[in-house]
Amino acid sequence: MSKVKVGLVQMTCTKDKQENLDKAIAKVREAAAKGAQIVCLQELFTSLYFCDVEDYDNFDLAEKIPGPSTDALQEVAKELGVVIIASLFEKRAEGLYHNTTAVLDADGSYLGKYRKMHIPDDPAYYEKFYFTPGDLGYKVFETKFAKIGILICWDQWYPEASRITALMGADIMFYPTAIGWDTTQDEETNKDQYNAWQTIQRSHSVANGLPVVSVNRVGFEQEGRMKFWGGSFATNAQGKLLYLASHDQEETEVVDIDLKQSDYIRKHWPFLRDRRIDSYQPITKRYIDGD
């Protein structure tokens, strides 16, 4: 398949887990009605972004994967004939939790999951309290419409993650995300942070010759302190923006992505050909000290 229609669902969330799941399903249906073949939901879409505080009660939001949410979404995927990318809070075992994305194929089958590898710990983003780093490695999934690579939010700042996923044969890179502005910050800092976020992901698209789809949440959370900046977007294989969402509205958009373009771009900008893999061993070090 040379072209694929990708749906991006940017939405607000509430404290009610079932309400959020129902809303996401309605948005998947909306995207499918617009022709979407693959639909990506934002990071941890079944709840508010609970990592703003270290609260043991929030562990009750976690679930098994496969589990209740994937069961419901599998039925929808099969009914609509769409691939669904679903970011969820995974309870792996008693006291062991991950930030995980499940991939459901267009026939409703569960293809597997990717566990977030890079876990942040910043003010209002206390993810290390909740999540164990992923141990499944980087993943690609062979869906009906494309081979897709999944990375999650904080992973997006690491070129190593996108490179490895690209080298595994991904046709498209997806980033379910939850990131926003602290409303106590000045406007210039907010603008700089958003621009950096978009730039780093577009650079992964350029460096790897792959389309990138980044889906962020939107709205005020944390009692009005954190404004999730939306700005979901999709690029072509050269980093050109194909779609850019607003910073303050829920949006469900479907974007046409040309999978054949990667071959053309990689022929003319042959970054993979010219990689000096014999020289990259130092990248496995934490830091390269002078001695």
C-alpha cells in the first residue's frame, strides 16, 4: 500500500476513566468516518495526567494489557476495520507498572505492546514514581496498512530511539504524548519549549526519512496549573508539516501519508547509506570523559 490515511485524536480528559474511554472510542469512530485507516490516541488517554503528584491511589488507574480497555478497543477496531494505537497505564504485576502503548490491528487482533523506555522526573511530571522503564526494547508492528514504530512522549527527545526504530523497518513513527506548559511560566519560555518539542520530532523525520505522527492531549489539568499544549502534528518523510493542530481545541484529523516517499527521500538524501557504524561505539557510554 503506497498511501495510508492516519487519524490523530487530540482531546481533553476528565477524572472518569470510562467517560474518557467512551470519548476516545467516539473520536476513533469520527476518524474512521473521515477515512482513517490507522488512528493514534494520546498518551494515557483514559485518565487525567495523574503524574503531576506522587499519590499511591493513582496506581488504581492501572490495568492489565491486554485487559478491559484493549478488549473494548479491539471490538471497535474490528467493527471499523482500523488500526488503533492506544496508550495505557499498565499493571504488569503487583507493584510493577509501565507506561505502555498497545497496538490493535484492523481485524481486531492484539499485535502487542511497547513499554516506554525513557521515564522523566520533572516538576509536575513525576513519572519515575509510577513507571518502571520499558524492558521490551524498541518495537515495530506489522499492521494491515503499514509497519509502524511506537515511541512515547519523553522518548521523543532521544534520537537513538527513533534511529533504532527506523532501522527496524518502520514505515511511520508514532509518538503518543502528554506535554504542556506550566501556566506560571512566561510566554517566551512556553513558546521556546513548544518549538523545541516540535523541532526535535521533525528532525527525527528528516534524519530517518520517515513520516512522524505526534498526538498530544489538550486542556487545563492539575487545577489549572498545567495547560497541555495540543499542537499535534504529522510530517512527511522530509519533516514537512502535513497537519498542525491548535493549542487549545479538541481535534480529530485525518492525514494522507505517502509511504513511497521514504524511498525517494532516502535515495536523494542517503543518510542511512553514509552512516559510519564502525565509529559509533562511544554512544553506548553515559558520557565521554577526557581521560
